[in-house]
Amino acid sequence: MTDPFDVLGIEPRFRLDLESVGARHRDLSRALHPDRYVGRPANERRLALSRAIEVNQAFGIVRDPVRRAQALLARHGVSVPEGSEPPAEPTFLMRMLELREELAALVATKDVSALERFIERAEADEAGAVEALAAGFAELERRAEPPPEITGELVRRLGELRYYRRLLGEARAARDEIE
Amino acid sequence: MAYSEKVIEHYENPKNVGTLDQNDPSVGTGLVGAPACGDVMRLQIKVNEAGVIEDARFKTFGCGSAIASSSLATEWIKGKTVDEAFAIKNSQIAEELSLPPVKIHCSVLAEDAIKSAIEDYRRKRAAREAAAREQGNS
């Protein structure tokens, strides 16, 4: 997989101005659009098409905090294949279990407004997890040769973000089903 | 994705869902999670004087395979000694439930949960025995 930051020609950072990255994506997509390759040799058309696909995939990765974090870690030689993540902190897991139980209870009572409040809180937690990740990457980017503790800590924070994502996904699905 | 019949059976009719008293000295609690999918699994065992697991309960928030894996795990460990339960491998769970490769991590989670519950129980027992020795010495 080609590095998405290289594909888009942008700085490999966690904190990104997504608007300017979006503009960059639009410009590249326009330049690679098949309409511009009408009448050109087949190999050029094929190349432009595969480049366009690559640009789209890169944008998809870069605008998603979880996938962006993975791509940045990969640049530092850290790959986190599914199932190899370090275990979460027991206190974090405990909190996650409590939140899941709370959600299950809210779903059982079909209390939409309480569910909405739960989702708002979970969204704030998710934003906090993204912020923790951003702060960690800022620390990483300051160093020429980051020690493994820093990347290890980032992998842990990435894991926590995934838990919140999953929680939110289920909470929203439950709300949509009740409504 | 298609679930196997056994997964669906455990998912629709999970065995041993619930909680045991965490503060009971004969109860061990394992809490594990899978960061990749955000699943959380709690598995508890109640061990008698002979070292046999006489009761097991679980609570799992996750996909059907994760629920089925923990349900099966509690069924299997009941009646086993702590050492026998500790030897259960995720591959046995995956095989029994015919889990596809993408769901193997659910069986890994169940194995981790069993081990984590047993370790918690052993820790508690060791602490209790140490306290008893202390008492005996004074």
C-alpha cells in the first residue's frame, strides 16, 4: 500500500487542515479525470485511472483519524495488524464495560432522549480520544528518532479510540432503530 | 457473513450470561477486550475447595462470534479443574464453532478471558494464603 500522504503530496501529520487536504484531493481528482484523457493512449488512460483510485483511497485514509493514525504509525515502521494490539488498561476496559451496560439498559427502556444524551457524552469521549492521539503524534513528530515507548503509547491510544467508535456505532444504531 | 449453526445457537440462546460476586474470594474475574473491533468480554468463575470450577458467567458486548465464543467457554470450563480450564486453546473454540478466519480473534478473546479469570482467582487465593500465614505467625 502506497503511503497516503505521499500520494496526496501532503505533510505526514496527525493534525491536518482537512479543508485544504480536501481541496488537494479535488484538484488531483480533476487532473486525473477520464474526461481529460479522451483520445490518449490506452496505457496513459489506465495509469490515470489507477492513480485516481489511489488518490481516492489515500483521501479516505487521511481524513479518518483511526486510519490516519495507522498510516502514520506505518511510516515509523509500526504496523498494528488486527489481533496483535496490546491489551487495554484494566481501568479503561472496566469503564467500557460500564458504558456498554448503561447503553444496554437505555436500549431496553427505549428512552430516546436519554440515549441522545448518552451519545453526546460518548461523542465527547471520542473527541477526547482523538485529541489524546493528536497530542501523542505531536510529541512523536517533534523527535527525529522517537523511542518505542512513544509509538507503544500511540498504539494504546488508538485502541481506546476504536473502543469509543464501536460504542458510538452501536449507540447510534440503537437510536435509529428505536426512532 | 454467514454464521455457523452453532454460533447462531449460542448467540440466540447464550448459556451462563450474568455476573458473580466479584468480592467473593472464590470468584475470579477476567476482563478482556479486542481493540480492533471494540469488543469487551467479562468472564467469571467460581472455584470450590477442590479447585473445580463449579460456576461460570459471562457478559460480552460484541459480535455474534464473540458472544458464542464466551458462551461456549463458560460451558466448557464448568466442572473442569482450574488447571484443565487453563489449558483450553482458542483453536478448540474456533473449531467447535466453525469460526471463519476473520472471527478467530473472538476465540482468542475467550481464551484470554478464561486465563485472566483464573489468574485473578489465583492472585486472590495467594493473597488470602499469605494473609493466613501472617495470622499464624503472629
